[in-house]
Amino acid sequence: MTKKRLQLSVLLGVIAIAAIISFQYLWFREAFNQEQRKFNQSVHIALLEVVKLLVNDNNSQFPQTNPIEKLADDYYLVKINDEINAEILEFYLKNEFEKLNIKTDFEYAIYDCKTDEMVYGNYVSLKDNLKQPIQKAYFPKIENLVYYFAVRFPDKPVFFSKPTQTWTVISFLSLVVLTIYIYSVFVIMRQNKYYELQRDFINNMTHEFKTPLSSIIIASEYFNNNPEIKNDERLTKYADAIINQSRRLNSHIERILNLAKSEKKSFPLHVRDFNIVPVLQNAVGNFKLQYDKQIDIQLRFHPDEIFISADKGHFINVITNLLDNSCKYSKLPAHIEMTADQLENKVIIKITDKGRGISRKHMKRLFDKFYRVPRENTEQTEGFGLGLYYVKKICDQHKWTVKIKSEPSVGTEVQITITLK
């Protein structure tokens, strides 16, 4: 992912999460307001029913104007044209509130014209049926009214805080998610930057290594072909060691370069038709020459010419990597068999060795980058852990399949299936 696309993804993610939080706030605010309107309407209806009941009990007239006046969010004044009995009022209030599902505590007071003040009635809890006042609230007196009572809901702020609490929790979780998202994106951007630096470093260093290494190989071969050197067994041995180790180092550098190329966004393949038989013969010949008589590699193919469409350079590297593994992990002297068969529209290449094999616990990670199978009975490992990773990348790019079967102390078989177009 490019830097601009990553930044755009971050921006869109932040906008999306911010929009979710905003919609949550609007939704919960509307829900809160709707609940408050519903509560006020229910209280108004309940108090009207109480007035009707009191009027019927006293055989008095129903007030001509609306007898209910809301003086505050939690305070209601109810006007009536007759005396009010506290016990009867409380009974009616409880019944009507329960009918309309008003499940919150309330307290009431009645105006006493004899004392010209509001007389506190009771604190009524619908939850635990408390009868004793918890806290005497202040009920203000209203001028020019004679018969009236007031109802207050002391727990209304708590009653309506539940939607707000829910919104607060969800918003907090959304902010946590947003924070984690932003942090994760910054970590990804930083890792992407480190990855680019690492890739550039590998490319530069490997190219810098190849130039002097090529000079060393050329000079060593010239040195080894000198008649005076050939006549000296000790010098010939040293010259062969320099050449072999230089070629081995060059192989490692090529492998790293190929890996760096394969990790680019666009992995160009120079596909063309070619006969794989001479390629396999040449690879086998090189390994026979390298290991002399310590390793016997048998090559069998059918038919005599097998043509595929692929990147020839990468195909050679794949075969070289697999043969190198078979030679490296076989006990000397070793026997390796490679077969190539064309069956209808498929070409199957198998490389089988009788080496020490691979235990089942390592099989799932064989194609992982930098994963190396430790030596038997020791933690020491060989190579960079890039060979099979590179093989898998090339096979996937060509839409080939690669499978590995192995048993400890029995051997390993690698099979590549190529579908012909």
C-alpha cells in the first residue's frame, strides 16, 4: 500500500468513527428528549385522573381551566376546588402513576389555608414502599390559590440519566476504538517506513557485494587455471575453497536479491516457452560437480522434451534451491532422484532425497519467511530461511502448486505441479 493510499485510509477511518460518535450523540439526545416528553405527558394524564377522582368524591365542579401547571422539570402544581384528604390523595396518586408505568419516587404537599402554608405530605417510593419521608423538600406557596396540591419527582434527573449513561459508555468505547485505530495506523506507517528502508538497504548492499565478489571469482578461476598452481596440491585445494565459497556467497546474494524483487508491488515475469530438460540436466550437472562423488543425483524425464511457459531465470532458481536443500540436508554419501513427467496438460517435477527428513511440527512453517528447520538434536540452524519462501512465491506467481512430504530419518519429497496453458 502506498503512503498516499494509507493516509487516505486513515482519514476515511477517522471520519467514519467521528460520524458514528456524532450520530450516536444525536440519537441519544433525541431518545432522551422523547423519554422526557413521554414522562411529562404521562404525569399530566395521571394528575388529571386524580383531579377527576377527587372531584367525584367531593361532588364538586371540575376546574374550568387546565388544573395542572408545570412549574419546573420535576415540579407540578394541581389546582382543585375543594378540600383535599392527604391519605386519599396519596392513594390516588400511587394508583394512577402505576397505571401509566411511572416508576419513580415522588413526594407531595397540600396547601393548608388555615396556616397559609404548604403542608408536606409524604415521600412515596414505588420500589421499596417507603412510608417515612426521606427528605422534606421545599414546596413554594402560590398566591391567590386556595385548594391545590403539588407533586415533585426528586429522582427524575436520575431517572433520565440512564440514556445519557448509555450514550456516555458507548461514546467512550468509540473513542477507545478510535484511539486504538489511530495508534495502529501510526504503527503500520512506521513499520512500512522501516520496511522500505530495509528493502533499500538490502538492494544496495547486495549490489555492492556482487561487484567485488565477481572479481574474486574471476581472479580465483584464473589463479586456479595457472599450471604452477595445479602442480601444487595445497594451493589447488585453497583455490578450490575460494571458488566454492565465493560461488556459495554469490548464490546467497542472488537469493536475497530475488526475494527483494518478489516483495515489490509489481513482480514482473519474463514468461516464454522453453524446454526444461536441458535446464534440469545443467542444474544436476552443476551439483554433481560441486559435490564430486559424495552425492549421486539421478535425473529421469518423460518425454525427452518438455516445454512450459515460465520465467526461465526464476525457474532455474527454484530448481537450484530445491536441489541445494536436498544436498544440504542429506547424509553423505547421498542419493537424490529428480523426475519430470508430462501428463496430459500438467508437468510434475519431483525431487526426492533420503535425508534426515523434517518433523511434522515444522511442516506448516516451511514456507514462512526466515523460518529455518533446526538441526537434529541441536538448536543450530542453517541458511537464511529464504529458500523455500522464495520457491513458494515464484510458484504462486506462476499459479503452480508446490507440496512437500517428509518423514524424519526417511527423507523428503518436493513436488511442483505446472499446469500447461
